[in-house]
Amino acid sequence: MASHLAVVTGANRGLGLETSRALAERGMRVILAARREAEGRRAAAALAAEGRDAVAWPLDVGDPESVDGFAARARAEGLRIDALVENAGVYLSRLDPASARESMAVNALGPVRLADALAPLLAPGARIVMVSSGMGELSEVPVELRRAIEGIRTREDLAGLRDALVRRAERGMGGGRYLAYAVSKSALNAATRLLAADLAPRGVLVNAVCPGWVRTEMGGAGAPRSIEEGAAGIVWAATLPPDGPTGGFFRDGRAIPW
């Protein structure tokens, strides 16, 4: 019997690599998707050296052509995907139009595009995990953007939120450091609900997970959680039983406010 297959984005280091390792240790074949192709190959080779079934594919989640090309390759190879972990992301401190666009492209719009493109290849009862952040809680977002996020019902609404964030940046309104990151992760949480509803008839469970503040290149050496602790909640959501939750936001397997 063929082993189950997981696709993990942003898998060349940090949480993505640790999640890939943990899923491979459970007997899954893992495709490590990484924007930096050489780093992805090195990461996959390291897992293979440990006896794991791992390969690397190039993917820039923020580039629609790259997403479409990845999906086309997956279709050509006849993949049947049991778990899709959307971990790739950017953490930009400034708020200017370019940062707003990049944050939304990589952290929200790209993951949705990838999930939609790979949806026909998902096995019945597959799992999708959107790696989010507690900074994406709506309480962290200015009121007018919060209303836009709460009103997300379609993919077009996500694009509208991006445009609203860009306009705010163009007007120099600010909103605190990492506002673009917070808004993009709030958008990802809202998109998780859209995908969960769309895919529920096929038994696919879609959840957002906050790994907490983890000692990664993004989180910094002073973060209180280890990479293994952060990845555990992601792996939990990627391996839920058939009666598991869907459309939720979790940390350490427990629901948190979104």
C-alpha cells in the first residue's frame, strides 16, 4: 500500500522542516515545498539520510505562476494528497504599500490559491493546516480593517482586504508595528473558514494553528517555545481523526479566539 502523502510549504527550515520531519516519522511521504530551491533540496536530503521518504519541490507561495506551476506538476504526477500544511510566511515590521501587498500575497492570498489549486488532488478526508499566529486575532486589528475581515465571504473579499490595507499604507495611517502581518494572518483565519465550508462535503478538515512564539529564524532566539513544541500543534491538526474539528483556530490542540 502506498504511504500517505503530505505537502508542507516553507519546509526548508524552522517549523516547516520540523513538521515535515514529524510527519515523515509517522510514515508519511513528504514533499518539502520551498522558495529557496537549493535549501529545500538540502532539507529533503537530510530527512532522506534519516531514512525518511522526503523530496523537495520549488514553490514561491506569493507568486501565482509558481503556485499554478506547482499544482500542474502535482496533477501531472498524479498525486493524492492526505495533508497540506501551509506554513510559508513573511513577517514584515514596516507598513508601506509594498509590504502590505507582500504580506497579503504570501500569508493569505497565496495559501488560498494553493489550496484551491490542489483541492482536486486531496484525498477524501484529507487535512489542511493553515499556520497562523495569535497576532492575527481580530482584537489586534484596527476597527475598519476588522470589519472588512469579519465580512470576508469570498475570495474577492480577500483581495478587497488587501486593497484596503494598501490604501491605508499609502495614506500613512500606520496602526502599529507588524500591522500588515496581523491583518494577513487574520485574513488567513477567515479564509480557513471559507475553505472548511467548501471542502466539508468531502470530509476534508481545514484548521488554522498558532504554533506560539517559537525559537525560529522568524521568532528569534529569545522565544520561549522550542521548534518541536511549536510543530506539535501543527502535526496534531494534520493528523486529526475523521470526527475532528474543522474551521477553527487552535494552539496546542485547544481552540483560541480568532
